Amino acid sequence: MTLIDPEFDALIRAQAKQAAENPMPPLDQLPPEMVRAGYVAQRQAQDANAPKDVDVRDFSIPGPHGEIPVRLYTPKGLGDPSGLMVYFHGGGWVIGDLDSHDGHCRRMAAWGGVRVMAVHYRLAPENPFPKGHDDALAATRWAFDHAADLSVDPRRIAVGGDSAGGNLAASVALDLKDEPRYRLAFQLLLYPVTQSGWETESRKTLDGPILSFEAMRWFEKLLGHAGHPQAHRVFPGEAADVKGSAPALVVTAGHDCLKDEGFAYAEKLKAAGVAARHVEYPTLPHDFYIMADISPAVGEAAKETAAALKAAIG
């Protein structure tokens, strides 16, 4: 395996030293709201220099379980109508919000030349499965139904997300693949969760950095999908039929327990005739897109990803 990026290596070593000196209780002993606050504060501190030439508007849209907060990013000078990416933040369906991913969404909008509508779907465990998935699907349909209000071309609407958000984006793409009214142009899946099992080599061996086995199991437990009749929506990699899903870019990180299932999902899409491409950044860890201040390698990867987004819906 390729060595990790040296700037991230330094960060991880510093965090390990701090953890050894000031150990935290296991995640199961911490309230989710405490973990959320720490995550947002940490990621904002690691991503404070995103593009400023983007107009930002917060509002709420209706959903099946109540109002859904969203944030619309519009690059200054963007022509109308534009493409739109409906974006779902990562965080294991439990943590993360519009602020933790603000810098990343700004980069995708500014560098991709598209509008981005970030969606703060309902989080577990307070809102167990399928509420978050329902919010993601409802927000995407709302974007199509209100394309004119958003100054968006409905033929150029994509979904995107990272980690659990990539899982939501892939799930929405499958939910909509047979609905001509909501024909997605693209799906951007950044180190997505796609399967239920722990059989892949990366799930067996890559316990961190950034995403640990403990955290992954905590997230899956709190999601509350086990035994639910719609639990299949959580695992697009196990779907019986992905034919007709939107064209995809699947990005994985070399130092990430999710990398093998991301690659496998790209291959599954291709085998079904979907125009799918896989890109791996071998020196980077999970969550790197929202830690842009740590290493110049993040900015380079983000530019390449934004270019792909621009080519698809820009």
C-alpha cells in the first residue's frame, strides 16, 4: 500500500499522541450531540480557506418527516440556468451538518461551475432509518420540481455525497432510476458506504486512520436499519439490479476501510451498463475532502473531482 500523505501522517501522529495523553471514553459511552459538536469544530478548523466568491442561501424545504434544512451555493457570475448537484454530507448518518461540509461544497460549486444544494437530512439515532434516506430522496425530487425557481436546468441535476452521504446519493440514484420525471444526469460518490458486511480486505485491515472500525460499527448500530423491511436501501452494493442508474464517478481513498466496496460498486455499475468511473487517491485517508487545509493534495484532488462534475452537468 502506498504511504500516506506526509501532512496527514503528521496530523494523525499528533492526534494519536493527544489521545494517549488524554484518552476519551468509547463512543458507546458518549452522547451523539457531543460527538457531533467535536466533529464540526474539528473539520471547520481544518477547512477554513474555501472559495469566498460563492453566494450562499439557507432555507428549508418540505419533507415527509417535516422541514429539511438546505444550503444553496451559487458561484458568482454563474449563468442561468445551470447544473445542480444535490449534496448529502458524510458523518455515518449520525454526525456532520451543513457547516462541517461548507468548504467542500464551496469548492465543488466554484470549481465545478454549478449550483450545489447541500441537504441536512435527519440524523440517527434520534431519527432512525429510513428518515434520513427519505429526506434525501424528497430533497432530490423537490429540486427537480422547483428547478425553475432555483435557476437550474432539470436535465443537468446530479446527486453527490461523501461516506454516508455517498451512500445516500447512491441510494437516491437507485430509487429514481425508473422514474423518467426525475432522471438524474450524474452521481458523485466520494468514498461511499455501499455494503453491509465486513468481508472486504480493506474492512478487515484498515482500522483507521480517521475512520476506525469502532466508529463504523457505532454508526451502523445507531442508524437503526437492522430488521427494517426497507433495509436494502442502505446497501446499494447489494442491490439486485442497478441497471439504469445515473452515470457515476466513484472516488476512494487509499487509507480507508471503505475503499474496496467503493471500487466494487463502480465495477457493479459498469457491469450493468452504467457509465461509471473509479478514481482512487492512494495517499489520502477517509474524509480528506473536508480537511483541505491539512495538505495541498486535497486541493488537487478536489479540482479533479470538480472538473468531472463540470464535465457532467456544468
